[in-house]
Amino acid sequence: MDGRDWNLFLQPYEQAVEELKVKLKTMRVELKMREAYAPIEFVTGRVKKVSSILEKAKRLSVPSDQLEKGIEDIAGIRIMCQFVDDIHRVAGFIRTRKDLTLVYEKDYITNYKDSGYRSYHMIVEYPVQTALGQKFVLAEIQIRTLAMNFWATIEHSLNYKYKESLPEDVRERLKTASEAAFLLDTEMSSIRHEILDAQRDFEERSNVVSKVLSSIQDLYYYHRVREAAQFQMKFNELFEQEDLYGLKQLSVDIEGAILRAKKNNQT
């Protein structure tokens, strides 16, 4: 092991991970606003532990002075998607970004590993602004479905336990589990429209309920206590009946009451 300051060495990677997480989460929010659906479910990130860097360098015969180029996943970003089709869409968005440079891609979904591992990897070069100036660091972006990620997490834990030498029976059972996970992804994709419709309906109902309750509180602010209580009773009735149309109309009625209250206050 060399005598480098590992905290200083890893600092640009920590910064790259945090910045990329923020940017990808922002992309998720924007897509949801534009299309009412985001292909990104959530984003996580991590910087590889020093022990893992050294073990990988030894396995790949990477010299200690070549770690920055020889180990491409010191900074790692993981993007989770609901559907397999979303993975390729997200990869397309990343390819067109101007704040990073795509180095290469590895499609382990179409060409999955013998172990059953499936994921889409993109190696990117990302510019980090340090106190000493700009520094380019490599980062690996993994894009997976939730099912793929569940399987990969279990496989990683087992490989760590068995030091990369899985017993044959465990290896076969993992491959079977991988096929089951991919079958689940395939089935979910086949009913994608039904799933998305259900999610949109749930979100629309949640938004309407939140708006109505917030507006009723506004009426209390304007001292329209009796009116607010009447609206609350009507809300309780419509909520119990799961009447979304009625709740939407109630929201309009409350907004009208708030406008009248504001006018009265001004006079």
C-alpha cells in the first residue's frame, strides 16, 4: 500500500458523486413536471471504500499510480427505474448531457453476464472544480430496474461472503433467481400502461385532497369558521365516497370562497 492521503485522494470523487446525484434528481423532477411521469424512480451514489479499491487494483493488476484511470468505478451512481424500457430512455438523456463526457457503455441487459447479472453501465468523465482548479474524474453510472437491483445486491453480498468463489449450487440458484427477476420485469412492462394509469390516479387524488385541506385552513385564517366547517363536512363525505370529481369541484368552490373572503378583508 502506498503512503498517499486517501481522504484527499477520494475528495474529488465524493464531490462528483454529490453533484451527479443532485443533477440526476433534478432531471427526474423536470421530467415529472413535463410528462407527469419520470423514468427515474430514485438515485443513489457512493464512493468505493479504500479496501475495495485496493482489492480491485490487485485483481486487475492496476499499478498504484494508475488508480485514477485504471479503476473506473471509484465514484458510482445508481439510477433505479420501474421498467426496462425506462433504462434505455435514461441512458439516452445522459448521452446528450453537456456537463459530462461519455467514455463508453456496457449493456449487461441485452448481453447479461453468465452469473445472471443485468444492468446498464455508463462510464463518464466528470469535471470537478477543486481548490487547485478543474479535475476530471471517472464515474460509473449504473441504470437498473428495482428487480435487477434486488438481485445484484444479494449477489454482491454472497460474492463478498465466499470471496468471489460461489459454490456451484448457490451459483445455479442465483441464475434461476435472475431469470425470475427478469420475468417479473417483463410482466410489469406488459402492463405498463395500467400501472402508470393507477399511479397517476393515485397522485391526482393525493394532490386534490392536499389542496382541499390546505384551502379549508386558509378559510380559518380569514375567520370564515362556519364556512370552513361546512366545507370540512362536505370533504369528509366525498372522501368517504372516493368521489374524485366531487373533490375537484369542492376545491373550486373553496377557492371561490377564499377569493370572496379576501375581497371582504380589503373592504
